[in-house]
Amino acid sequence: MRPALWTIVAAAAASISLALGMRQTFGLFLLPLSAEAGISPAVLGTAVAIHNLVWGLSQPISGAIADRHGAGRVMAGGALLLAAGVGLPALWTSAPAILIGIGLLTGIGVSCCGTGAALAAVGRAVPPARRGEMIGLASAGGSLGQAAMVPLAQSLIGGVGAIATLGILALTLLVIVPISRGIEWGAPEQVPGRAATGLAGLPALARQALADRDFALLTAGFFACGFQLAFLTMHLPSHIALCGLPTGLGAMALMTIGLFNIPGSWLCGKVSNHLQPELALGAIYALRTVAIACYAFTTPTYAGTLVFAAVMGFVWLGTIPLTSAAIARRFGVADLGALYGVCFLSHQVGGFLGAAAGAVLLETAGSYEAFWPVMVAVGIAASVMNWIVRPPRVAMA
């Protein structure tokens, strides 16, 4: 028997909250791990870059498995990998442990219990008229996790140290295992005449989708989302500290992003019920780019940083329900997890480059000054790509 709709939405929101909330804390460990264990910022920065790339490569696979066999078991398995990846550096604090744990294991884990499988399950359970709104509500769960876990991690790092904090976060992530029972534990109900492709048919499905000009443009635009957000998640706290502002402001900025994204994600999802999602995505990328340009090319202040965080937060995860809605309109929901994963791979390639380039720049130049113009250029390109996407000839239910 399928769980009730609100049980599915709540389970998806809780899993996303813990998974994405955890990964939003990575930037807080950049300098403390260096001081406490002698781990170079470049090592953690590289690990986070690998995490983003592995997440992207794993997302189509985990999505295809969830489409065919149900999201719940995929999420439970991902939670175990996620906890192991965060806990490994706590037990064996070294560069290899960070690269394997944070880089490889958490990348696979988040692909299983983050947005992909969970939101696809919500999309299948919700009537088309409310699909965007409910996906937006579930994705706002990631913001709740960020708002709660960032200050918690910051407090723990100051109290018990960075290494012990990693262990505590690893144990916390195991809560996802029982949560996953509340969402698609068995094979999902299939659309009549349209069974999920599954893992075996994933390569052909990806080729067919990417041959669609408009899906390809949507996918290319998603690169900018990952590029911008991975850089800010990983490097904004360090940038703030290098500008001479209080170190606690970095955690407060990330928490502000999370708080403002709670209404933002829901609103973006609701908008997709009434407007072509790609048009709204183009507007989001444009707003982000203007905010980044204003913040980067003026002298950072305490108040200005929080305003920047609030603006970015309002549209931080808003791309996720809009992108999911755009894919569902074009291809239906039977393969939503797999197709979202194909699109999301572009997002994570951008995240890999954003996190890695920022780490290299910090190591070599000692500042992020040269990176901000690239952030602006990438955002402008993403806006244009989404604005020239054509709506599907026939919207799928």
C-alpha cells in the first residue's frame, strides 16, 4: 500500500534536509581542519569537487534504479554510504580519508538520498495540477537542514573540534534510514503503457533526451547553478574571513541562505504550475547574477553580506522544482528520476569546477578576486539558454 501523500512529501523533505544540510557544512571545515589536523584547504576543496562530480555521475544511475524499484530502498542505502563518508575522516583523519569519504562515498550517498530519487517519488505521487508546488515544498526541506545544521556544525566545531563534529554529523545522518520507509519502499506504480526504463535502458534514454534541443539547453543551463552554488557553499565563509569580516558571519550567511530558501523553493515550485518553467529558470539565473555582481564588485560589509545571502537564498534551490517540472512536462514522470539525473550531471560538473577552481585559486593567489567575473559570465549564459527554450508541443501529464 502506498503511503499517504503528505507522508511521502514529509519523508522526502526530511531526507533532503539531512543530506543537503550536511553537505552545506563542508565550507565550515576548510580552515578548522587545517588548524586542527594540518589538512591543506586544497585537500578538502578537492574532495568537495570530487563529491560534486561523483554525485553528478551517480545521480542518473540512482534515479533509474529508484524509478524502477522504488525510492525508499535507494535512499536507505544512500544514507549508510553518506554516514560512512562523513565518519571516515573522523576515525582516520588524513588526506586519503577525506578524499575517499567526503569525495567518493558522500557523493554516491547524496545522489541516493538527496533530491533526485526523493523528488521523483513525490512527482509520481502528486496530481499534475499540484506537482510543481509539492516538489517545491519537499525541496524546501533542504533549506531547513541548511538552516539547522550549519549553526549546529559551527557551534560543535567551536566546542569539540572539527574531527569530533564530523563523527557527530555521521551518526545524525543514520536517521534517514527509518525516514526512507515513508516513501516508495516498493516498486512505484507505473503509468499505463509507459513503464520506467530502468538501469539497462539508461544510456539509450539519455541519448534520446539529449537529442532534444530544448532538453539539451535546459541541461546546459543547469551547469551554471552547480558552478555558482558549489563555489559559494564551499568558499563564501573563507572569502568573508579574508575580507576581514567576523568568521562567524560565514556560518550566519549560510544559515540565512537556508532560511530564505524555505519560502523561495515553495514559491518557485508553485510558479511552475502557471508559467513555462524555463522562463522562470532564466529569471532566477539573472537575479543570481545581478546579486553576485553587486556583492563581488563592492566592498563587502556585514549587512551587505546578509542581504546578499538573503537574495541568493530565496532562489537557492528554486531551480530544482522548476527543472523537475520542466522535465515532467516534456517527458512525463515514469523516468523522472533518471532524466533529472542526466540533467543534474551537468549541474555537478559545474559544481566540480566551481569548488575545485576556487580551492586552487585560494591556494595560489590567496584570494577569490579573479573568480567573480567568471561567476557573472556563466550566469548570463544560463539565463539566455533557458529563455530560448521552446515549450513542449504536448505537455505530458
